[in-house]
Amino acid sequence: MISHRSPTVSRTSRYPSAPVTYTLLILCCLVFVISPASGLNQAYGSGDALLAAQRAYFHRWGVIPAELFQGSPRAVLTPATALFVHGSWVHLLGNMLFLYVFGVMTEERMGRTEFALFYLGCGYLALLGYAAANSASEQSLVGASGAISAVLGAFLYLFPAARVTSLLPFLFFLPVRFPAWVVLPFWATLQWLAAGRADQGPGVAYLAHLVGFGLGFLYAWVRFGRTTRVKSAPAPAPEGENQP
């Protein structure tokens, strides 16, 4: 989960239409609510029965790196299904916040079909990259953070001057406005530093964040080129528990 700060991006008074972003938001929330991960669906029981259902759920729909490269058709599909699976409320809400804030403008710039393919493709590759680097792991990997990180990377290229409001802990969580070219590279640096210490902390797939971010930025650079970058002026107004 992308959780180092809570961003808000300045927009013009005309809010862009972003049906793909909103559909992804709804799907992820709906899948989570009806899944055993939410704890709301009484069909999965409670206590040990609920925990067993959650483990089976993550194993079925999440990425198991040790199984991914064994040639199983089901395992090959899991980097796609895992994008719609989240492990906790915090994991879900953090990812959905970042998707909403950065996805709407990025989708408007790319277009609906291209944005959908971009999101799914980069998300798949981000999870695949993490699995390749941790091919012996048997832990389930779930979450949309790899795809959302790609959206952040593309947003950085397309809207480098967009104003992002960040809540910084060392400033007592006071909101501070910075351009995207300051906030997002700083976020990526934190992911890189955390990835180097991934075995010392909670199971967060920081490497998937970095792969997604790099893919998103590279795609926007190759696809749109320097002449199509958008400068956004100020105006009124993103792994959970081993999950990216």
C-alpha cells in the first residue's frame, strides 16, 4: 500500500470524466466487501474458520511466486486477479485514495481504453517482476499498488507541475503543497530505501511499487514524448501485508 502521505492534487473547476478509474474503484471495493478479507461476509464464519477462508482466498487469487513459473495456467493469471484483491481495510482504502487522486487526470490524458490496458498491463508486470525477484517465496502477493504506482509514474511525466498536497509527519501532519516533480520522486526514493530493508520489516512488496512506477514513467515518456506534457497550474481543487 502506498501510505507515506495522503495526497490531493489541484484540478480545474471542470472535473474530468474517468469511467475506468471509477469502475476500478468500485470493483476493488466490491470484491473486498464480499471477500473473507473484509470480515463482513457472514458466510465465511468467524474465528479460525474465517482465518482459514482468508488464507485460501489469498492463495487462490493472489500471486504465489514459487508457483508462478511452474507453468500452471491458473498461476499465470494470478498477477491479473491479484490486482483486485486486498488484504485489509487500510490496504484497500490507501490504494483507492491514490488511484482516485492520480488516476482521474491520467485517464483523461490517455483515454479510456489506453488507460485500462496501461493499468492492467503495468500492474501485471509489476507483480511479475516482484515474483521473479522472489521466486522461492510461497507467500501470497495481492493488491493494486503495482498498477497504481505505474499511474503515479505516468502522472509524474504528464503533469510534473501539478500541485500535490502532502501530509508530512515531521511537520506534525500539516498539509504542504509541492509540485508532483518533488513529491513523487521523493515517494519513489522512500520505496527504494524500504525495498533494501524489506526483510527487516512487514511484508510490503516495495519492489513491485518501484517496478510499476518505472514502467509507468517509461510508458508515458515513450508514448507521449516531450511535446505532449501538460503543465498544471494551481487551482481550487497509493504493499499491504506482503501486498503491493
